[in-house]
Amino acid sequence: MSDRIPAEVFHPSEHIRDELEARGWDEAEFAERGGFSLEKAHALVSGADGIDRYAADGLARAFGTSFQIWLNLMESWAKGLERELMAEWLKRHPDGPKEALEQLITEHEAMEKALTGALRLLDEIAGTEGAVDKAIAFHGAKYIRAALDGSAQ
């Protein structure tokens, strides 16, 4: 049987909180040791910020670890979240991506038609000719032109 259950992964902020508790540090001491502002330290501890190279360098400095371990923790958490989201998405779309893509295309086409209709109505209300063409020129929206060409048939 090859059904693997991935290990549970935690946001790096949980590891940071564990380290602070084990060392008896508050956020101010953590900020000082890591070279962070107090706001950045709080964002890291609360999980509001992810771990980029700057944060990883400060975490390594504060805790005496390599910066790579913190980048790896962030990457592992992000991949775990991606797996969770994909599993949830597949539950909602049992027929797979093709059905969902077809639904998105249908919704996009409906939005294009609505936008085209709104721009034509704007032409009529404002008494200005060419609002559709002006919108196309301004936004470079090829899809509006395609929708207009399709509706003219």
C-alpha cells in the first residue's frame, strides 16, 4: 500500500514562539537579538509575516542556527498548505480541473458580455459615440474587441 500520509507541518511562527518560550525571551529581546524592529519581530512571532531571506538571517542570528533552516521551514509549511488547499479543491470539484476550467471560462465570457453591454449603454446614456472603442484603446483589452466581434455575428 503506497498511501502516504504527509507529516503535519507548522508555520515557522510556531517554532519561533517555542524558541522564545524555551529561552525566556519576550518580543523585545527577540527583536534586539535578531536585529529586527519591534514591529517586524511581532509580525514574525504572530505569523503575520512569512520568512524571507532577511528574516531568516535575523532568526539565525537570534537563535544560533543556519538561515537555511528557517527558509526550509517556510517552504515546508507553504507546500503543506498547498497540499491542503488542493485536497479541498478536489473535494469541491470531483470531476477535476477540466470542469472547473470550463466554469471559469463560462464566467469570464459572461463578464465580457456584461462589460460590453455596459459600455454600449454608456454610449447611449452619455450620447457619446465610441466609448467602447475608447475603452479598448485605453485598456488595450483585446478580449473586449473579441467579445464585440463575437456578438456582431
